[in-house]
Amino acid sequence: MLIRYTAYYGLARGVPGLLNFLAIAIYTRLLSPSDYGIYALVVVWVGLVNVVCFQWIRLSLLRFFPANLDDPRRLLSTLLLAYASVASLTGVAGVCVWLAMEDEALRTLVLIAVPLIWVQAGFELSLELMRSQLNPLRYGLMAGTRAVIALGLGVLLITWGFGALGPLLAMLLGMLVAVVTLGGSLWRTARPALSLTPELKPLLMYGLPLTATFALEFVVSSSDRLLLAGLLNNEAVGIYTAGYDLVAQVINLLLVTVNLAAYPLVVRALEQHGRDAAREQLDRNGGLLLLIAVPVTLGFITLAPQIVALMLGESFHAGAEQLVPWVAIAIFMCCIRAFHFDLAFQLSEKTLYQVWINGGAALVNVALNLLFIPVFGLVGAAYATLISYGVALVLSVLLGRRLFPISLITRDNLKVLLSGGVMVACLWPLREATGMWALVERVLWGAAVYTVSVFLLNVANVRGMVFAKRRTAK
């Protein structure tokens, strides 16, 4: 089931992810680093408000929906009440911010940011409901609709002279159309009412610690851009964001695909069969995460110059090329922690631990950014992110094992690391060639070497499964 649903979500996320990845290549050619930096900063602020205000609603849906499969109406009504209440509060806050600003350009950004916060929250909440229902087809249609409209309209608005506002307006319209056409019907049975207010308490008790956790994690992943804007300029933010997102889009896309399929399976195993069944499912999930993460991360490290030269505009090359290897390692550690080791806290419902872990990582990140950016420039922000993610990973492993023991140290996973080392050894002598076809050849060569190594080392008994299918076919 894990492989099947991972394949489904791979298709569901693949096309939108490819379009989002393509957007980086197109936007960095159409926008200046400064305009791209302004666009990135608005996205950061919208994301931060979204995490702080709405994330607990999404997390509560994902955690408690499996226990309400027979009659989810009351849960959905409570969640919709929570969304409407928080949206009202953020609207009031947005008006206050708009009135306090005198700069017309900033006022315009606020007028876009507030509805973008609302629509993004509704869009992601609907996606989580589809995920909880194990409905990857509709999930993919909704994500794809948003991506197609956002990219197409974004390019059009930029060419019409909207600058940094173009992709922001396109993102807003893309999500709005997707929610109205594909997400609205999911909530038809929901009837938000004030009488449901007492039922918000258990959702708040579960979700708020996680909201603090994700807000602090957002500080780790995004405070570098705010500090780059303050310590350097918007151009530095644009170059850093382009290099960072180039890596993060790919690694996150692949690993979140596994998590989209895997986490609901773990929750169901825990609810229906207990901790041992959940632990067995976690072992399978972790092995698949590592199997995918290792070659992709090592590929970015080895082929960074070629990837940057092909994917980003020329004015972004020099800075982004230095960032990619460090960001790849950082994102790898972040995803392995978030999608594997942090589940110990969520499954045991001890999510307060994650607040302390991410709080420590956030403090380390901000302190190191302040220290490293003036000395090392753009790459200093990457160093700070790498170290802070490393701190968070170590703390998650050490604290989580006391609540719900999770491990990645298995014979198969060691074989995966060895296969990755073989791949790098075969790619390293070829890393100097440039051009699209040279990069495609090296990616295919690396994938082939890695696949053969996994097969020869018989990771997860892959040889036995292949030969068993052949015998069955005969």
C-alpha cells in the first residue's frame, strides 16, 4: 500500500512540482534579482502568517480525521469554524498594518498578502482533507490547477510590466480557482456554528504546540532571507532564494510525496493495530525516504554548477552555485527529521517537545546568520541553515527515542548509503561538462549506476521480488 500510494502521490505532485520548478527557471530570467527578492519576501511573510495562524487547523484535520471516518461532519464543521474565526482576526490585523503604512508600494503588497493568506490557508486545508481521505487523484487535480494557472498567468503579468506583483497575483488567482472548483464540495456537509466552540479545545491542545513548532521551523528556513534583506539588500534575497528553492523544490517534492502516502498509513496502523504495527510501518517509510533522498541530494552536491547554469538566469549564477551543495545537505536533514523522526512526538501526542527542538534550532539559526552573513555573504546564510538543521535533527533523534523509538540504522539503509557513494564516484570525473544534454546524460548515468548498485546489493530484497514476479508470470 505504501508503494502504491506513494506512486499515486508522485503523479499527483509530479506535474505541479515540475511546474513550480519550471517557474524558478522562468522567473529568474524575467525578473531582476531585486524584484525576485521582493516576491520572495512577500511569500515568506505570507507563509509565516499562514503557519502561525492556520497550521494547527490542518494538523488537527490530519490527525483526527481517521478517528471520525464514519461521520466526519462534526469535525469538519468545527474545523471550518476555526478557519473562519482565524481568517477574521487576520483580516483585522491586515487592515491595521495597511493603515499604519505610509509607503504606497508596501500598502499594495499588504492588499495582496492578506487575501493570499486566506486563500492559501483554504487551499492547503482542502488538500489535507483529500489526503486524509486517501484521494490522490483529486489532490493532484487541485494542485495541478493551481500550478498551471499560477505559472501561465504569472509569466503573462510579468511581461505586461507588473514586476514582482505579477507572480503574487497569479498565485492568488490560481489557488482561488482550484479551491472553488475542486475543494468547495468537500465541505458541503460542514455547518460551522458557535455551539461547536467547546469542541475546538482538543484541537487546540493538539495543534497549537505543533503550530509553534512549525512557526519556529519556518524561522529556521526563512529568517535568513529577512536577515539578508536587512544586512545586505533585496538582490541578495533574490539570488539566495533562487538557489535555495532550486534544491528545496526537488528534494521536498520527492520526499513529501512519500510522506503524503506514509503518514496516514502510520496513523491508521496506530489507531487500528497499535504501536508495534505503527513502528513496522515507520521502518518501511523511513527506508523508502532514504532510498529516494540519498541519490537526489548527492546529485545536487556533485552536479551543482551544471544544474545552476541550466536552470537559473545568468545574473543568479555566481551566487547560487556556491549555495546549492550546502543547501542540499541542509534540506536532506530537514526532511529526514520532519518526515521521519519528528513523527515520534506526533504519534505519542507529545508535540510540545518539538517546540523546544525548533526553538533551539531557530535561536542557533538567527545567531549564526547575524554572525556569518557579514563575513561570508550569501553562503554564510547557507552555513547557518545547515548547522541549525543539524542541531534540530540530533535533538529530534535523542528526545524522540524516549517516546516512540524510531530508527534509520538498518542493513538495507547502509546499503543505500553505499550505493550513493558508488554513484558519486562514477559521476565525479564527469562533473565539469556543461550544457543541457551533458546534464541529462549525467543524471541518467547517475540514476543507472545507483539503480544497479541497489539491485546488486539487494536492498529491501529487491532481487527476490523481481525474480518472484518472473516466476509468477511464467
